[in-house]
Amino acid sequence: MQEIRLRASGIVNELVREGITHVITLPDSETKFMYDAIRKAGDITVVPVCREGEAIPIAAGLWAAGKKPVVIIQNSGLYESGDALRGLGIGVNLPVVMFIGYRGYKRHGDTPDTAARFLEPYLHTWGVPFYLLEYDSDLDRIPMAFKHAARDSTPVAVLVGVEYADESV
């Protein structure tokens, strides 16, 4: 029996359980199912950005205002966000969970896309812990990521290694 791929509604259910108030994201075609699921949930405010580099500063401002945000961006967008990650995420001990699309990730074998190949070394360089999601059975890693971020007061990444599955699956 094949495992069910990662459904956006499962992630949103975890975000609601964690008390997330805001999702800061740059909507794109790969995150359509996630965007639709968040909008359906109704309890979470979506904050769209023009560039991924804006996401961490906005999350920091919301956190300073007593809210509980998450960031949803792609790996290439994380690279653009490097200075914000350093200065705000790590610099002020921001306990934010970042869902990062692992664009170009190949489970088995060579990964020619540098956006994917550099992601884990990049996170290691900054000392950002991460958890990988590929299936609905991996959803238990989301609460682990939130506990890690709160315990260590640090940014934590959740790498999304697949495109979100259609909710009818």
C-alpha cells in the first residue's frame, strides 16, 4: 500500500492546533493547495509578500506584537532572506517555524538543482535545525518543530520535500 502524499489540509490542521495566527507567504503555483486550505480554515490570517526576503521581518514584527506567525517560502526565497534570517531570526532569537518548499529535491539519487542541493548545507551553516515532510505520516514532525523553536528560541525549518497533494487524494 502506497503512503498518502502530503495533503495541505493536514498541515493546516497542525497549524491550527499550534495556535498559529498568521501565515506569511509568497503564493505560487506549487503552494496553491496550501493557500486554499489556509483560506478555508478561516482562523489564520494570510499575509502575502512581494518577495520572500520580507517574510522573516514581518514574522518578527507579528511575534513582537504577541502573535504566532509561520513563514511559507521556497528554498530559493530562503537564500534571498539570508540577512533577515541572520539579523532578525537568529539575532533576536525568533522562535519562528519556516515551511520551506524543497524545490528540486530528489529522494533517490542525484539532485542537479542547486536550489535543492544547497538547502541543507545552508541551514547547517546558519545553525537552523530542520525537519523533512514528504507524506501525511510525517505530520508528527510539525509539533516537534514548534517545540524545538519554542524551547531554543530559534528559527526552525520544516522542509516540504513534495508538492502538496490534491485534497481529493
